[in-house]
Amino acid sequence: MDKQRYNIEYAILQRNFPGRFLFKKKGQELSLDMGMKTSAGKVYRIEIRIPRDYPASVPIVLLNYPDTLRTYRGELLADISPSHAMHTLAPQAGVLQLCHYKLENWHPNVTLYKVALKCLIWLEAYENHLTTGRPLTEYLGV
Amino acid sequence: MRVYFYEEQLRSFLRESGKKELLQACAVVYVFRAESVAHFYLNPTPVSPYAEQAKGLLLVSPDSMVMDEGENFRQFCQKMPLGNDVEFVLLVLGADDSSAVCYYRDRADCFVRAEVVSVKKKGDFHSRSRGLIEVDSLARKSVCIIGLGSFGAPIALELTKSGVGHLALFDPDRIEPENINRHPCGINDLGRLKVDAVRELVLRKNPSIIVNAFPFDVNEHLGELEAQIEQSDLVVCVTDEKRSRLNTNQLVVRQSTPAIFSRAITRAAGGDVFCYRPGGPCLACLFGQGLYGNADEISTEVQSRRDAPAYMSNTDIGARIQAGLSVDILPIVQMSVKLALVELSRTTELPMSSLEEDLSMPFYIWANRRELIYEKWLPMKAFYNRNSIMRWYGVDVCKDNECLCCAV
């Protein structure tokens, strides 16, 4: 991500998620850590891994905290992933990976803020799933 | 027998050898015996013809008698034995006069005079295009082509035929059996890198063209791509995936280089061509306007697997492969080449320049069949006032003033 794009992303995140994000750089790898709170008051932490050719490539989103999420029926969500019904992709080193933007819907004018917003919607849907047992596709669509 | 030789090779040899009484040089001759045609090369050929190879000899003599038919040549051969393996002898009269005659050894082992055709200079290949396009100007232009499949390869070929002098070719793939029915390269190229096979293809049309071949995935080599774009007058991006198009878009916007993005949709039911002109809308502007659909043609398993969601089964991945016909790709190729020539020929006052007015839109749509997104179009018949197949539709795309690629 070039400097100009970084500044734009930072400004949008600062406006919408003030104090709840942190860009981290490890070698050449850039990621964004975000704390998220659902309307039920539960706290989660996601990591958005930003590809080197972002925004041409889709970022990877991992759910770092809590380290395990279970389904309504008690299965580990990471164990049944990738799952179309639960909007998850293949786990990365055992860490749950959320499906946010399909490749075909991705374009360079999507910002990290929009990715984060989609993750927040995923978390809200997940909490509803825990109450009703319905798959996330029913809340999020296909 | 008709023998072709390259006058430039001869002149270069004479220049380097200086003025001596008698000069000689070995040559390679490619012979199409059944057609009584031979190609005489003094230098290694960039592309070897698929023909039988024979040994040739160039003799430069100041004695005009040698040039005479029949007895004089036989006497000359007796004085200076040529060797039993020499099949073709090209005789040139002195360094200042490159008029040439050629003898070849027939089945009876006698030297017989052949018809000589000198291929004069690189300009000759494009002499018939003069007046339509600015041939000399195009020879100085450089085009970077990303993707050498059923779009990129014929585009490279057409630009070469039009006289473009420099090409930079990017593609990491090889020619596979399933490519053959849509690709200009044939079965003799199976397994070869597309960049090398297409390089040879264009050199057959213009041996003077300069081609830089990069067997790279541009997504992993953005530095090399950027360096080539910097040296190019135009970029043609015809890959089969979105990521490389978006990366290319980012770089052409940054460097203010015109670019053309072409593709087909599923089964080549149709396709589109987008032309980025610096200052105008970029490819990213197109997405928000609902004009750039997501039904890209999927023609290989690699492509299908790469773009499929992680949860998709192998059966479904296989079912997604729906390649179209070559004949449905070609109209999109043709439009891409015309747009390329317009972009490369701006500011010239030639018949071609009237196309600047005709092809001034940034986006063009084409339908081959009434399927998918064109399903509701009406049959073509004789009407011209409604959407139908087999016609180009220009679309005036607005620049997105909030585009993060080109408006910031």
C-alpha cells in the first residue's frame, strides 16, 4: 500500500473506529488489528492482513480473539471451515478466517473501513446464529 | 528454385569485411524442396523456418564474368572447388554492387541457376500500410502486453503487422493442448513459454522488431512491470484475472500511460474493451457504475481454481470452465488493436486519425450471442435502432471523482 493510500485509509478508520485500530508492520508484512464490540457488548479482535499489492488484492481477515468460536451446536467453527453457510474460509494456522468480500465483488475503491464494517456485521450475524441456530447465510445472504 | 536473401545481412557482411579481392562466407539455407523455395541466411535467424537445412556459400567477386551464366561459373568452380556439401552459392559482384546471382546443386549434381529475390529492408514489410498509418512513427513506439492468451497473442501479432517497433511481453504460462484451438501458436509450440512462442511468432512478421520477453506473473513482479510501463507508449492488459488488471490499472494511472483492458465474458457470449486515457476514468472508476460485470470467461482449470471460493468442490470448479470460440474472441481483439493504433497514432494527419473521433469513448461493449446479460436483446434482423448482437456500443463512462486510484 502506498503512502497516499495509507493516509486515506487511516483517516477513514480514525473517523469511524477512533482508537480501535492499530496498523502493524513486521518486515514487509502490513496488518491492521482492530477491536470490535457487538451491540450485545461482546468484544472481539480481528486482524486484517494487507497484501503487498493491496488494493488490487483482497485482504485476509482472521479472528484472533476469542481464539475459539463455536457454532450453535457446539462444533468448533474452525473445524467446519471453509463453510459457505457460515461465511468462513480455510483457517490459517488454526485461526478462523472470515469471508468478507468475494473476489468478484472486490475492487480498489473498497477500503479497509468497509472490510472492517463487513466483519462487524459478520460478528452480529454470528451472535444471532448462536441464539437461533440459523446459518449466517440467512443473515448475510449468499 | 527461388532463393530469398536479406540484403541487410549482405551489406552488413560487406561493411565488416572491407574491400578484398575475393570474399567468401558460409551460410545456412533453409530449403522447401517440394515448393522449390530456399531462404539464404548469412546470420543466425531469429526464427528458424520449419524446413530442411542445407549448406550455402556466399562469394563476393570483383570479376563480372563469374556472374555470367553457364560455362564461366563452371570454370570458376573448377578453379576454386566449393566442397561437395555446398548446395547453394550466392554470387555477388564486388562490394559496391550488391546485384546477386545464385546457383544450386540439382539432383544430377550440377549447379543450376536459381531465381534470386532480395528482401530489401525492414520498411518493405510495411510499405503497403503507408498513407494509412504513420509507419515510421509506429516503428519507434513501444507497447507492453500483459497476458498472451487468445487475446494477447493475436494483438501482439496485429500490432507487429501494423509496424510497432518494440514489444514487452508478460505471461508466466506455457502453451498447453487446450490452448491450441484459440491461440495463434500451434502444436509445434506445445509446452513452450508463451512469451517465447509469441516472440517467434512476431519475429516471423517483422525480423527487426525488438521484443523483451518476461515469463513472469506480473502480480509477483510489480517492479519489473512498472519499469516496462515507464518505457512504453501504451499498455495492453488482456489477462484472465482481475488482480493483474487492477495492479496494471494502478501502475498506468501512476505513470499516466494509456492502457487498454479487454476481456470476454462466459463462453465468449460477448466482451468489452476499456481504454484508459490519462486524465479520464480509470478501470477502478468503472466498477462503481455497474458497467464492469463479474462474469469473466473462465477457460482453464487454473483460472477456475484461483478465482473460486475456498468451499467450492472440485466438480463445481470443473463445471465453471466455459471457454468460448476463437471466432467470438476475434472481434474483441480487432477492436483492441484499432484502439491501440488510435492511441499510438495520435497527432498524425492520416486517414487512420479520423478514427480518433469515432473511437473516443472509454468503454466498448460487444455481444456475440443473445445469452446471459444480453439475453433480453432483440434479434438483429434488419433493425439498427436497438441493441443487437455483432455491433459495437460505445459507453461514455464518467470519471469517479472519489476514485481512490485516479482522483486522489
